[in-house]
Amino acid sequence: MNKLFTFLLLSAISIQSYAQQEYSHLFAKNDYSQIKKNVNDEDIARISNPTLQKAARQLKDGSYPLEKRLRAYTNYLSPFLLSKQLKTSPYSSYENPTGIYFSTGDEAIVWVGKTNGAALALRVTNWDDQNFEQKDYQLKEGYNAFKIENKGNAYIQYFSEDKVSSKKINIHILGGQVNDVFERGKHTNKDWDDMLANASGPILDIVGKHVQLAYAVKSLQQNAPHQGVELIQLYDSIIAIQHQIMGLAQTKRVPKNRMFGRVIWQGFMHADGIGAAFHDNTMKDVANVANLRKNSWGVAHEFGHVNQVRPNMKWVGTTEVTNNIYSVWTQYTYNSHSPKLERERLKDYDEAKIGGRITAYMESAFVHRQPWLTQAGPDRWDRQRPRDWGGDHFVKLVPLWQLQLYFTVAGKGNVWEHKNFYGDIYTKAINAAETPEKQDAYYQMEFIKNACDAAKLDLTDFFEQSGMLIPIDLWVDDYTCAQMTITASDIAEIKQYAAKYSKPSTPVLHYITANSADIYKNKSPLSGNTGAGFEKKEGKIIIQNNAWKNAVAFETYTGDKLVKVAFVGAGSNDVSNTIVHTPAGTTQVKAVGWDGKRMNVL
């Protein structure tokens, strides 16, 4: 058996060597990139291999797209090793797109330059339709020839498990059709239009600095004509924001590896081990520059899933929450005039209104004192089900958003400013030793400690108000459910840990929203006249905010009991008024200033 194997191996090598030697009198270089000057049409006609014959003919007449077929390919760290280092899902396994599209049954002749022992493969992946398949064809130095068993775009697999090599490898791919690759910094919008017009396959590879995309040519023609540069720049910006929040930019750990997004033909949007996936029907939103800038939530959300640092920033009940730290900040970065949570019209405990998600959070947390992971809201009013306890994922996002607002927006120019507040938290999370024996509650408690350390403030009052630092002993809902148990002694330990820091400048940090961030920032004093500046309606009052200047929230009481909370601008698209509910038994409504000062409205 060993002799037979050796014979077959040597036979294969000799056949390949023969193929090279047979035409050495025609090609001036071993890599088939140049034809000899004395070669004529009759010589080329005698080449029996159709792939080589076609290449020789085009080389002779000057029509061969050599710069698109002979490329230098770069080494990258294994995406699986990188995912272990960053505690994320893997980044792109499709680096080094070749710009070549293969049909099933095509012959591929691949000449590979000096490899220095690196393992290489040609990966062909079908993004064309719902029948996803891919195959890797191993490559060796020199001449390679094989039949392609599946259609798709081709990529060079050149990954390292340890130190990344700075040496590029020249590879010449003969066979298949030129489909091209759009690269940021190399190509223009004219190149973009030309590539879309002349693509041989249905999917175009797009390469940026931080992200790589594989989107349908037809959809790009419809949604991003003349805007390839702007599209990939916007995607890069979205990923750069995530790297900033993760602390990678500050610690100079932004990876060379890119994230990967591709089109899918079933479902809607999701993230998986490949990367972020977007149905072709969503391209009007995710491949249209104006629309994507206006609403980047979905793209940031799915790439945010890939960038969730696990388990330290992804514990039970937060799978659809902590990734939205990226989404909410990205959306605000591009559209600070129209923040999502503050402007969305949704039903709270009383009625559908603008900002209903936040008013639902404030009642669930501050009035009903529901534990954070089980707080009711528009997407989930049934907190207790037979299987588990759970809450509205966007409601759970609100306190995480408030922290970002306080330290980065309201903090600007103030002693509490911390542009990299989340960056410090994520850096600790990434650097933390593995703790497989720990339960999910441990990570929630560690997040609170890390937040206090990042701010250099005792934030336990805020976390207590939010419901993150109150006792819970429940089986909590997520894709995989788990027990969440936080005891009084756990809480006491956290409070003792944070006591080394001073309290924040405001005692009502839990009332901050994008509507009031400037009030906190400027420390603007509350003013108003009791009994004036509002209109009475059945079960509510409509407050004119210009009459109650610099209120950050309004509280409704029955005696000494807080029964309703309205953040400033709740119910108003332009923050000109605030809807404050006054259920039967209401005795007073108080306006709240950033410093905790309260004044009676009625």
C-alpha cells in the first residue's frame, strides 16, 4: 500500500511537472504571466489545455487581465485564534478575495509563488443563492491544477496560528472568470460602476479597512450606484465605533483581520460563525448609504453580536442587549437629533407614545422595582412564563445607554467626562482570566464593579435604581436559559467595593436621556411656577417644557408613593412638552432637576 501511494504521488508530481515543462518554450515565466516574443498563433493553437491556450492567446494580443489574476496575498491571524484572544465570534474566514468567479466543472490552474512553508488553499464559496456550499482546494508551491466542484467566489486561505508573516505570496489564477474585488483606498466610484456593470458572478466582494462584504451585484446597482467608496467607508466607520467601545482602539489592539458581512436568501438578518448576514430584501436599507446612515441599527446590531465579549459582557438575559450598546451609540453618532429610544413611538403602561420604551423602563424599574433582567416593556409584558422569567430586551438596554450618555455626552468638559468609559470596561472583560466555574450572576456583578472602576465613582445607587443591584433568584430567559441569583450579601459586597469612590455629581443619574444630556452637561438649574405651565387632560397633564426649564423628569405621587415617571420630552417628537400621567389618587407631580432638586408642578 505504501509503495502504491508513493507511486501515485510521484505520478501526480510528474504529470504536473510535465505540464509545466511542455509549455516552457512558450511562456517566458514559470508563473504563466508572460508569453515569449517569438511565439505565434500556430504555437498557441497547439496548446492542448484550453485554459492555458486562452491565457496565452490573451497574453499575446495584450487583452489578458494579468493584474486581476496575478495578485500578492497577505497573511492573517487565524480568525478562530483571534476570537479566543478577543472573546468574540470569529472575524472573516474570507480574507484575500481573488476576484475570480468559478462555475461548477471549471478547470483551475493556480501557480503559487514561494510559500516559505505556509499552508494555503483556494476556497470557493457559493453566496449566489440559498444553497450555500463551499470547498477548499489545497495549494502547494508551484503548479496546481484541479476541477472546481462547486460554483462561487474564490478566496485564498492564508492564515497563521501564531505569528503573522509580513511576506506576501504571489498567486496566479488561470481559469474561472474575472469578477473583480472593490477595495477601499485603491478604487474609485468609477471603478465601482465598472465592476458592477462587468461582474461575471452575481456577488461582488468589497474590502474595507475593518470590514469585508459579499453583496449581490443587482442590489448594489439598485441601491448604491456611484457610491461604492461611501458605502464601504460607512461600514468601516460602524466597525470602528465598535472597536472604540470595545477598547481596542485605545489599547492599540484593533486587529488586522476584518469582520465579514454577506447576503443571504432566507430569513432576515442574523449573526453566526461566518459573520453578519443580511437578506437581499434588506439591501434597500443596508446597502443604501443615505438609508444606512439614517438607520444603522440593524447592521450595528448584527456585527455587534459578533463583537459580544463572552461571557464577561454576555451573560444570561443579555444576548440581545449588550450587542445593542454598539447599536444605540452608532445610531446616536450619526443621528444625535433623533435618538432611537427617545423618539420611538411604543406603548408603555398607559398608552402608545414617543419614548414609550424608556417610560416603560422607568416604571418597571423605579416604580415596580422589577429586577433588571425581567423588566416588562413593549416587547414583553408577560414577565413570567411556565418555562422562565424574562423582560423586554430594549428596556434592559436603557440603563446601559444612560451610562454612555452621562460619561461621553453630558460629561464633555466636566470632571466626570470619560470618552472611553465602555472601553475600560471591555478591556477588563477581554483581559479577564477564564472562569468556567462562575455562574451568570458573577458576570453581572463584575460588570458593576468594572463600571465603578472605569468611572472612578460609586455607581451603586444608579445600579440599585436600575434593578441590576437588587436581589433576584429566578430562572431567566435567553436562547439558553440559566439561573440568576443575586443575594443581599452579594449586593453588600459590591457596595463595600465601590465605597472607596465618591458618588456622582448627580443623585438622579437614572433620569438622564438624550433629551436631557445637555442639562446635566451644563448643570442647568431647574425653574418653574407651581400650578402653571401645563394643560390638564383626563388622567394626565401636558407640561410645556419651556415653562419648566431644565427639568430632567417628572414624578407622579400618591401621597409619598411614586406611581409614575416621565422623562423630559416623553410623548414629544421635538421635546417641546412632556406627557405626565396622573392616575386616580394622584396627589402631586414634581419636576426634577439634574442635581436632584424637586419642585411641585401641581
